[in-house]
Amino acid sequence: MWRDQQARLVERVSGSGGEIQLQKRGAHYEMIYNGVFLMATYNGASERAAVKRALSKLVPRRGAVGLHILMGGLGVGYSLQEALGRPQVARVVVAEIEGAVIAWNEQYLRAFNGGALDDPRVTLLHRDFFVVLQEARSDVYDLVMVDTDNGSTWLSRAENEAIYSQQGLQLIHRCLAPGGVAGFWSSRQEPEFEATLHGFFSRVRYESVLEETGQEGGFYLMEKWMPK
């Protein structure tokens, strides 16, 4: 079994928020950020479920009309691949601050995510997600998915705190089309953050999914109020 094998270092680089490394365990890859486990190719069930559940809310409303999606964080490309699997999706903008993560997706991880970055519907931005939010025009995305951290209280880099702040949530709300959906990946339920979400969005809900490792991963989904 891959989980019983010792991890082998593939690459280690200095990133925007510290040291980031890619390591291989059996046939799978893991990313470590400043010594803390960030993500792995064997932990994709909750990422995929978040996108699938969000799109299940949108597709019946929008029908065959092209959906525009903004994603914060590329990860191992599972969220992106899941979104591209829907023909209703016309465009996906992905903001990823770490150049190494982009490079690893183009090389080591493409076999896992089906070469998702090659899809012509994808616009990849090598930029800070919060800055992308600040520059986004209003009412342009049907779905905004945030997967930059393990949760609002378990950040991969300290600067990401801004995404979960009042300002960050206002920016996400602003760039969502009416009736649009926003999502945050979170390794656990966070009552304080959940209470804050209720101040900006409707139908806030947390869901958890059992990963291949036996551990749970989860996500918040919420909606922007439709005008009456």
C-alpha cells in the first residue's frame, strides 16, 4: 500500500510564503508547506464534491448558459478537473500564487488531473487570489471556490487571513452574480467563521466527505441572495 511507504523528496523550493516541497509516497504525491501537510493526490474526494455540489445548484438554474468560475488555489488540479467535466462551464479562472504548484501541475500531476490546465476554457493567473478578488469586476462569476488553506484558522500562509476577513467576503460577494454560489474548502467545521458567512450569504451549509485515508475533509457552500 502506498500509505505504508516512506515519502521521497521530489522538489523543495522557496515560495511566496515560505518553503514548499513536493514529495512522492508510492504512486501518489504530497505537498508540504513550511513543514505542514497541505494536500495530496490521494485526498481529492472532498475537493471534487465541493465543486460537484456547487454546480448541482447552478446548472438547473442556468441551463445550457455558460457558467463562469473563479478558483482560488490550484492544488493538485482536482477541483479544476471536476469543473471542466461539466459542458455548461464556459470559463474557469484559477489564481495560484506559487509558481512551483503551477509547474508541478504541468509535469508531475497532469496524469492525476487529466491535464486540466490544457483546457482552452482555463485562464491561469500566477497571482495572489486576494489581489485577483480586489481587481475583479462585480457580478461576473457564477461560482467562486476558495481552496487556499485548510480553513480560516489553519492558513497555509499568514497573508491569506485577508480572504476570510470582512473585506475578503465582501469582495467575493461583489464578484458573484445574483444567485451565484461561493465555497470554501475547510478541513473542519468552524462555528465562528460560519457565523460570519451568514452575514454575507444565504443558505450557508457545511458538508464533510470521507477521504481515501479514512479522514474527513469538508467545505462550506453558500449563495448570494437573488434580487426580488
